[in-house]
Amino acid sequence: MADFQEWYGLDLLAIDLGDNADAHNVERASILAAQLPGASRTKRKANPLSSVDVVQQLLRRIDCDLQAIACGLGGGEPEPFLFDGEEEQARREAERNVRLSRGIAARFGLEGLEAQIG
């Protein structure tokens, strides 16, 4: 609701979106929600990287390309350029994967494999 007020100047409570809502109102609200800018609270909650601007995205692409070239020339493994929040997200995903792998190993009686996981 705050995003609609901030970005569009609309009071979402004034738009009837309840059980008796006009289909036009619901469609209009869904289109406006989809078009919220990346810096809006809603978009940042759904995807923390949505507020990354175009310049940062281009710099990331350049960095990735240069690292790929260096790797091809024998420069070792490339390290990804991470935006704010991506390191934490990657760490949480890695921890989740380890927990899932341990659970699968335990479920199927693969004790030796379970001990090797993370």
C-alpha cells in the first residue's frame, strides 16, 4: 500500500479490491503493481537485487567478461562479482543445500557420504 501511495499517489484502500471488486480495478492494480520500480519496497522484498541500477549491471557484465578472458588465458577460476545481499543469499543457499544433502544421505543410510558433506 505504501508503494502505491509513494510512487503513484494512489490510496490503495480507496480502490475496491475486495470480493465485490470491479474487474477493471483489479486489473489496474495488478498492472500498477507489476510496473513498480526496482527501488520500491515491494520489488526489493521480492528480489533484493531489483534496486541495482543499470550502471552496476553493466559493470558486472564487464567484470564477468574480463574474468572469463583471464581464465581462458590461464588466469585461474573466475570469481563472481557480487552485489550487496548476494553474498548472504549465496551463503544461505549453500547452508540449505548442505542440510538437504545430509538429510538425503541419512534417509538412505549413506553414512560415509553424510560424513563427507560440508
